[in-house]
Amino acid sequence: MRTENGLRRAIEAGETVLGAAAATYSPTVIEILGDVGLDYVWIDLEHGGPSPYDSTALEELTRAAEAGDVELLVRLPKPEPPLVRKVLDAGVRTILLPRIETAEELRAAVEAAYFAYGGDVGDRGVGVGRSGEWAGYVDSFVGGEDSEILVGTMIENRRAVDNVEEILSVPQLGFAFVGPADLSMSVSGGEPLSDTTAAVEDAIDRTLEPSTRAIR
């Protein structure tokens, strides 16, 4: 049932990846997007879709992704460790953590995604779910799942930009994603109609260089 995380392999190899958002949250759409050759399908559970705590809905989406040989990139609504564990146990392997401002809050969420973390025991925990083929503790699952998990974070406000070096130093973080819309709101002080182009471009530049240097 499980296959390797092609999105993680491509990012680790420095390849360009292409994806699309499935705003309908339809398993059929996800399977079709995989069939046309995309690397990932973006599922935004922060602003729409089913409840991220609804394992039944997530299981259907992951089945469709496997049928289409495409990876789901699931944005969670918040970097909450119990939520991270639940989504991964439903079969998702690539998650994006928003609303991050400090390395400390990011580390707790990333650690919850791994059985082994930073040379010690992680905070994933072993449960019976789709990711482990409903078998619970199996050596082949626990021993191999960490190599298929990919965790990214959003850089989308002033504080995150100011702390970007520390954020990117969190162990086992796989990628960073700039959120230009929320970043614009943050640098403008909540004035969406203000001209913040230069400030946003500067913030993106401050994020891009350390991101490409730190995450490989």
C-alpha cells in the first residue's frame, strides 16, 4: 500500500517540483492530478476542507493520492503536536506547518512527526492507523516511516522573518514556504491596501537565502 515519498526524494535531490491545489477536496480530482504527472497536490486544511481531525476523510484523500501516484502536501491549521500525529497516522506523509514564529514552537511540531528525532526518541508515538497498514507496532513501519516523512513550515510574518535562521535550524525540517499574502499583511500592520511591495520583497529575500542554504 505504501510507496516512497517522491516529493521528499525530489527536494533532497534539488529538483524542481510542480503541483496544484485541489480546492474541491475531491479524491477524484486528486487522482486525476496525479495521472497528469504532477509531483504533489496541495490540500489546505487551514482555510477549508474537512476537519483535519477527520481521519476518515483523510484516508480517502490518501488513497486517491496513492492511486494517482502523487504526494499530498497538507497544510494544517496550526502546529499542534497531537494534530500532527493524527494526520500522519491517517496516511499523509508531507505536512506544512503555518503560524510559526519561533524555533521552539516549530520544533515541538516537527518532533511529533518522527519516531526518532535529533539522535533520541521522537514524539510520534505508535498507533493503529492507515500509515502503519492497521498493524500498529511493526518494525518495518516504525523503522522506515521516518525516511518518508517531509515537514515544512510557513514563513509568513515579521517575527518569523526575524527568527528565520533559528527556525531553519530546527532538526529534520524539510522545507520552508513563504506566504506572501500574510507576509504583506504583517509588514503593513494590517492595512491590506497599503503599498508594501518593497517591504515584502525584502522579507522574502531575507528568507530565501538562508532557506536554500540550510535546507537540502
